[in-house]
Amino acid sequence: MTETSRVRIVDSADVSADAVIGDGSSIWHLAQVREQARLGENCIVGRGAYIGTGVEMGDNCKVQNYALVYEPAKLGDGVFIGPAVVLTNDTYPRAINADGTLKSAHDWEPVGVTIERGASIGARATCVAPVTIGAWATVAAGAVVVKDVPAHALVAGVPARRIGWVGEAGVPLTRGDDDHTWVCPATGARFIETDGTLTKETV
């Protein structure tokens, strides 16, 4: 194990010398972190997880066991990626070209998944690029996301659809005094829904 005051990398992990790993981060057994990947401070990359070339992760992110984060994904601060999640990067995947020749890196244009601050992707969910998951949103386990998810949305199913709203604590919001007001039962924070978007009330 490579352990310094800055990072912890177990011996079985495959971390490129070109990757940038922030202070306090941990890379666990059999994980792979590719060239030019940039991980912020205090990130955790679980067993067997894959972080693709040039992927960007903010501070305090957690990527659980066997998740696949393909480039050019971008993760904001505090993003949670559950076990066996897949973030794709090819809109029209093929192994070969129309003429039967094997596709190379020059034969397609990678597209990414963007996940904003504090959002969570549940176990075995798939996010089909290009999509953006808004801040503090939650994607339920096993969901397949094929379109953008608004901030604070709770989405589930195949394809994923919004089934509610969540606050920063991750707990589903409950109805407030009227049809446009939502309240977090964990923190008491209040939100206003307007035309399919949620805005936190300021005190």
C-alpha cells in the first residue's frame, strides 16, 4: 500500500502516474484510475471501480465498488456513485464501422455525463450520455437515465422519470401548505416548485 499524508493507494490498484489525486483521497483494491483523471480532496474510489481518462471529480466524492465512470464524465463536489453504476460515453455504440472495420478512437466522439454537487446515483443505475444530473438529485437504484435530471429531483425506472423531490439530506420532501411548497422532514428546509424546477427558500 502506498500511504502518505496525502493519499492512500493499495498495491493492487492501477493508478496512472499522470492522474492527479487530491489530498486525503483513497483508491482501493483493483480500482483503475486512468491518465489525466483529476480527483479532488478526500475522494474514495472503491474496489474494482474504473475512472476513465480525463474524468474530473470534485472534492469529497464517493465511487463505490465496481462502478464504471467513463470519460469525459464530470462530477461535482460531494457526488455519490453507487455500486456497479455505469456512466456511458458513446451515443451510438458499435464495435465496427459500417464497412466492417474495427472502430478506433478516431471513429467516434465521446460524450459525457455531468453530475452536479451533492447528487447521488443509486446502485446499478445507468446514465446514458450525454445527460446532466442536477445538484442534490437522486437517481434510484437500477434506473436508466436518458434525459437531464433537474436539481433536487428523485427519479426512478426505465427510462427514469421524476417521482418526487429530495433535499440536501437525501430524504424525499413532503407537501407543504400548498401544491407549490415542499418541506424536508429531516432539516425543515422549505422549497418552492415552479414549472418543474425546485428552488430552496432563503431565510
